Amino acid sequence: MLRFSLAHPARYFLLCCLLSSAFFLLASCGQPAQIGPTTTQAGGAPTQGCDIEVSWAMFYESLGELKHATALDLAVQGTLTTQLRTQGQMNPTGGSNGPLSTDFSFTISKVLLDPHHLLTRFPAPITIHQTGGWFGSTLHQVCGDPLFRVGEGAVLFLHQFGPGQYFVIGGPSGRFEVRHGFVQPVNDEGVHLPPNLTEQQFETLLQQA
């Protein structure tokens, strides 16, 4: 299993440019990290798993922490509409020559926070960059932060590292699923929300945070 550590958010931009990664990832040993299969396509029905471990430099436990995070540039609700590209390489023995990462097109339906007035064109799609991706028929993804799916509805707290290009701050703690009008975190390790929280109730909690 791969283990990475994330550096201070102030260094994100430089590393994103160098590695085309939303995160600054450092391998925990000098040898090439090994990746084993986690999700394989069998009869068109993939099974879930993870094989990339990450230590988050910043992790948020409340909407207030997210709202006032220094790394926050944008908080939006919308839909993952297209998987654009997967970057990174793996060698034939399964070792990683660089962290896999995937870009997605995200169509915004609602702007929740835009403190720096970045969205001059709305609702133009933006690009979301995430660690993980498909290599052949195998999915490699961060534990606790599953790879986005096309068609997935989400509320995302984002940092801009290039024009129109963003990554989620705090990994899974800055990411919320929207299903059938209800908003919930992607796991139980970050922000805790009441069950059956509607989109309007989420907005109210965010405004009050």
C-alpha cells in the first residue's frame, strides 16, 4: 500500500505544477512505492477498495473550520460531468513512477462561497484535480477519499492552483455528497452533520458557521 504525507498548503501550488497533483505527496521510503490492485472490473461490476494512504496536513472537523480556512478559494455545489484525463505512470511490476491523478469537469449549480470573486463566468465548468485513477482495468484510490464518479452530485470546498483548476481542501473533509436533495460527508472522519440534512439546511449551517 502507498503511503504519502501532505506538506503545508502554501506549497500546494508549486507541487501541483510540478507533479500535476492536487496534493503534495512524499513517498515514505526511498524505494519506489508498491501499488496493489484495489478495484477491478469484473463483468462490468467493480468492487470497492483503496491502496493509497495519505496523511493530511490540513483536515477539517467543522463547517466553520472549512469556511474560514486560509486555503479556501471557493465552495460550490454541482455535478461531476466528465472524466477528462488520468496522469501518472506505473511500471510493469506494479510500482509507481509517480502518483496517479485524475481531472474531472465539474458543472456548478450553486456558488456557496467565493471570497476572492474568482467566478467571473458562471456556470462555466471548472476542473477538479484528484489523486488516484484507473490504470488499465484497476482503480487506485486514496483510502477514505474515493475517486469521483461521473454523475456524482457534490458540495466541494476548493483551492485554486491554476486558472479554472481546483482541488478539494482537506481531502475528504472538504467534500460532501449530494443525493436526492440531502447532503452528507463522504466518510465519518471529518465534518459531522445531522442525518437527513437537506441542501437548504446545509446552506443555513454554512452561513451560520
